[in-house]
Amino acid sequence: MRIIGAKTVKTRKVHNCVGCERNIPAGTKMNVVTYTDGDIFHAYWCPVCQHILDETLIEDEFIPEGEVRNGNREYWEKIRREVEDGKGKEICP
Ligand SMILES: [Zn+2]
């Protein structure tokens, strides 16, 4: 599994975040990472999970789906409140 690209997009449809498995509504800025292991596929990260990845520097590791939230729910919830409630960047109304 190799990362071949990453960019931030404003989504035009609902995407499932690979970090927390929430359905993130269209119009949210999400980080899209393109991987290849022969086939190419995309992983969408919501701002909360991206924030945690940035802080913990595990972005090059392979992370099982939902693991960013399930791995440490209290910490994830704390960051969610900071990111989504704290700065007016609402994601899930
Ligand atoms: Zn997420």
C-alpha cells in the first residue's frame, strides 16, 4: 500500500470517513488520500480525524477503518468538540 497523492477537497456528495466511519455531508472540506497497491483507491478523512492524524503523525501507517475513533474514543471526542464545536466548523448538524 503506497500513498501517491493527497489533497483537500470540498465534497459534492456524502463520503464515509475512513477514520471514524461517519457519513460526512456534502460541502465539507475533507482530505482525500490516494493509495495504490496495484489498484487505485481513495480514502476520505473528515477534519476531526485529519486533525488527529496530523497531531499523532501516523499518516504513513495503514489504519484500519474506524480505528482513529475506535482506538481512543475519549480523545477523538475531545478533538471533535474542538474542531466541530469550537471554531464554527460544523460538520454534522
Ligand atoms: Zn473521521
